[in-house]
Amino acid sequence: MGQYDVIVVGSGNAALCAGIAAAERGASVLMLEKADEALSGGNTKYTAGAMRFAYSSGKDLLPLISNQDDPRLPETDFGCYDEAAFTADMLKFNEGQPLSTEQKTLITESHATLLWLSGHAVKFEPIYSRQSFEKDGKFIFWGGLTLAAHNEGVGLFDQELAAFQRLGGAIQYDSAVTGLITDDDHVTGVKTGDGSFYAKAVILACGGFESNDAMRREHIGEGWDKAKVRGTPHNTGDGLRMALALGAAGHGFYGGCHATPMDLHMAPFGNLDIDPGERKNYRKICYFLGAMLNLRGERFVDEGADFRNYTYAQYGRAVLEQPGHTAWQFFDDKVKDLLYAEYHFHDAHFIEADTLEGLLDQIDGIDKAAAAKTLAAFNAAVDETTPFDPTIKDGKAADLPLPKSHWAQKLDTPPYRAYPVTGGITFTYGGVRVDETGMILREDGSAIEGLYACGEMVGGVFTHGYPGGSGLTSGAVFGRRAGYGASTLHDSKFSNGFSFDAPPRFKGGLAASSEEVSEHIEAGSEP
């Protein structure tokens, strides 16, 4: 039904970055999306649009920010989050193992990739409401995560799609890819329900298997079929199955996933029908401001082990492993104004009472006596000499066998609230092995010619955890690589001696430095 230089399967952040990169090199690109237009974009539209990347100072962020006149900027301390800090954060989740090749790529190419997106008019804004606290008249950012796309995940999708289409890229919806076409071990196209499409290269950017109950149970474990799916119902492992059937090497930790506490009563999948700013509101990730108990009336995690950027993607698993796959988050009125908008969302489920006893009386299925004892012990163990400071790891602890290491405050100010949560899965970690161009490799290390992967399809990036915001960055980094790699089959001048580390150019893609981007923006030239 058509011949293209590059076919991209999927339309989320990774797919769009691949499409932009390939089209930027002059390739004709067709993007095939399984969903209709309303549900296109994979998981990207369901995210908060935040992207983690290395930077030396707030000066490095300015070229990426859409509103340079924001009056808060002069009063903002973005801190420094260099490659060493990013490395340390990734190593927290590797259980003693060194960085993988994929993790090194994510870290070292993160800043350049954000600048590249900026060069294509994809802009960001500081996450004041969720990643900073006001202190002494300054906005203090914490946890290394500073910027998100305007209008969050939907805004990121819209900006990237516009960039892709400006470069001549085409997208076709309602076009589920059902198989790959090969010729003498080379992938030459794809099959859909409407026919076949041919290309010099195919990029699989169609997500993991988080929306497939059977695959979750098979790879992650029993009970995972009960998880809520934070995002799209369409990421059912199609690309993985097609690649593995061609002999692709499975790579990464298939038992791992990004899993966060979610509202117990949310729908099985994310909801794109509500306002974009509210889609994240099914998440419940302010447990660090209170105490979290299971139905046995026990605490089961250190709610203050670290900034929530480094725990929320793991604590969904911890919740799902509790009796009934359920937990309750307890807060008092002292922290009400610090709770994120998701706790005040019109559809947020909670109970409220003037006493902790009255709160527990309303919770069906919890061991009320055990829960009352746990909360009393928690209150008695709180360090009252150390001041509470959410801008730092303040050391204000509850000294218990299972401690709360930071931000521990007594639950002593009515009214009290409790929120029911379960485990929600965002994306899976297991994928395929790719080379430095994004081409998929077999078990013996040989390449499946013409077949590339990016996004959740790439294994080895995350193992036992995830620092918040690095998932979208990974999609962009490996999407750009795959797009450039696939474009080498379009134009032989890129096939010999092409270096992904070469000094970037505006018409060719990246910006060489923050200063160059600033000069480019001030000159008013088009990317």
C-alpha cells in the first residue's frame, strides 16, 4: 500500500522523537498507530510530562523554558543535577550492579536530547506545584526533576506531533500492526488489517506489555493481573512479541515495572476524557507526608525513605503485594495544603473524621485494633526536636523497627483523612537488546537488519526502580537514536562514519550548547 523510507509503529513520545529524527534527516516517514486519534499517543498523554536530565545550573534550563518572563524565575533555585548526580540516582535501583550501557546512554545524552527537542519548538515549564517548596522567599527545587512540558503529557504529545508533521511526517490512526514483513532476513515492512506497508526500516515504538493481564502475570508475578493500568489499554506487548518471534534477544528485567500507588476506585485504565491536568490525579504519591497502613493495620514501607521521586515508582508494587492489594494513606490537617492536587481532585476517594478512631471505624476490612496501635506507636516515636522541612531530607524521623526516616510528624491535628490506594502499573522494564543505532540484535549479537526499537521496547534501562521523570527522557533519547539509525538506510551519506556524538546542528537536529540555543531563539529563526 505504499513505500516509505521509515515506518514507525506507535505514536507516543519515543515514536514521535524517532519520527522527528528520521524526517529531520530527509527520510519519508509513516507513523502507524493502533488506537484512534483520540487515544493516540501511547502512555505519553497520561503522564505529567516531566523529563529528568542532567544540567549544571539554572542557566542550562533557560533555553528549554517556554515563558522566559515568568516572574518566579529570578527567585528560583533549580540547584545542580549533573551527570554524577543522575548516575548516583540510577545506581540506587541497580542492587549493587554497575550502570548498564543503556543507562549510561540515558544519562550522557539526556541534556543534549532536551536541547534537541527545544530546537524543534518543544518547550517546557518549571514544575513549581509538584517539585518545589517555597522557603525564605525562594522556590527551592528538590529531587533533580525541574521541567515538564506545558499542558503535561498531552502538551508534550501535541508539540512533538506538530514538530513531526512540520518535517513532512505522516500519521495513520486505527492501524494496528499485526506482523513484520521480511526478505532474506531483512525487515522490509509491516502488515496491518488494511494491508501491507513497505519501508527501508521499521522502528518499533509501541510500548511494553503493561496492559496485557496474562503477560503481567507471566513475567511480573501472581496478582499483577489485578493492577490498575495508569495509561493506555493498547500497550499489550505486540511489538515485543513480533520482535522476539524474529529472534530478537530479550533484554532487561522482565519482572520489573514502574508501579505507583493509585486510587483504589479508579477505572481499570487511565482516563483521557477528563481534563489533561487531572489525569495524574488518580495517583496518590504524598504518602511521605503521612503514614500508610495495610488491612492488617501495619505500616509496610518507610514512607520517608527518600524524596518521593525515588520511591513512588516502587511503592505501587509494595501496595499491590499487601492483603487485598490495598492500603490506606493517613494524613492530618497540618499537611492538607502540602498534599498535591490529586488529593483534592473532585473524584478523589477518601474518608474524614475528627478523630483517628472515628476514621478507622469507617474503613471496612481493616484490623481496627492493630491499626490504632500502629498509629499510636507512630505518634509516640516521632522526633519532636528536629524541624520539619520538605525541601530537604530533614532527618525528622519516627524511630521504629520500620522507621519513617524523614518528614515524620505526629497525626494530631483534626480533621483526619484516609485515602484508599492500590498498585497501578505505568510501564514495564523488560524489552529487547539494541545496538548504538537502535537496531534490534539477536541472541548471537547479530543485527536484525532494518528493525529498530525505542521507548519501552528497549530493555536494560531500568531494573529495580526508577527516578521520576527518566522514563520520558529515555523514550526521547532512544527514539532520537533509532530515528537517526533508521535514516541511515534512507541516505547512504549517513551510513559511513556517522557519529551520534558529533557536534549537532540546528537544521540537522541538536543544539550544541545552551548558549547556542539562546542565540538561536533570540535571532527568531525557525528550527
